[in-house]
Amino acid sequence: MALIKCKECEKQISSSAKICPHCGAKVKKIGYLRRFLIIFFVIILVLITYEEFFNYGTELTFNKGQLFYTSSVSKEEAKKLGKYLVEQDFFDGNEKTVQLNKAGNTYQFRMVAKKGVEKDPVIIPSMKQFCRELSWNVFDGARVEIHLCNSLLITKIVVIPE
């Protein structure tokens, strides 16, 4: 049998004790049903969080490039972006992963980038220009941000054009 702490005096007592031999306090035990329900709800919470965190959206494929789009973006918008990325040779036959999301009136173009790429002095100005090109050529002048992400599409840096 294991030792537990008394909730009142915080001294060690047997887990099978019904009252604390030191202070006389009644030992409250969590019943099996309550323990099961706590574990059940923790598992449900983890699954919901996992699904939301790793759900990249609906996938479209363009010239070996993966384009995921979330529910805030229409399929037509995603297709327009995918075709543009092929035309611009971004999707060049090599495997690449991007995601299109929309927060309010701002399109978020998420792309997997190598660690440390943001330190390259050429990259950020190039990404700002790419934001402007996407805005005018794909999204009818709407605001666009580029999110440089890790392999799980978790944003590491956001590039916003001036």
C-alpha cells in the first residue's frame, strides 16, 4: 500500500486509512467512477487539442506541391493560389507544403521554411515583395501575410509588407 499525505496535517498516512492517525481527519478518497471521468475528460481534451492543432485543412496538390486550405478560405481561392504558384514556378515539381488561411480580411500564406532562414538578409525583403504579388495577382488587392513555419506549419515569423 502506498503512502499519501493527509489533506489536513500533511503527514504521511496509509492510502487505505479511513481517518488520519495523527489528526483524526477523515480521508477523502476519489471513487473509481470519478477517477474514470477525470481521465476520460482529459483524454477527450487532448484529442480535441490534437485534432485542432494538427488539422492543416483540405489538401490540394499542384505539381507535387501540397496546398492546404482552411475552412475560412474557399476552394476557388485555394485553386487560384495553387495555379499561380505553378505559373510562378514556386511549385516546381519538388515537394513543398503551404497552407492558406484567412483571419478577418487578411490572407495568411504559411510555408515551411528552413530553420534560420529569416536571418538571411535577402529573404525578408523578398517575402515582402511576394506578399504584394500575391495580394495583387491572386487576392484582388487584399492584405496578405507570409508566415514562415516549421515542418508542422507552426508560425515562427510573420512577414508583413509595408
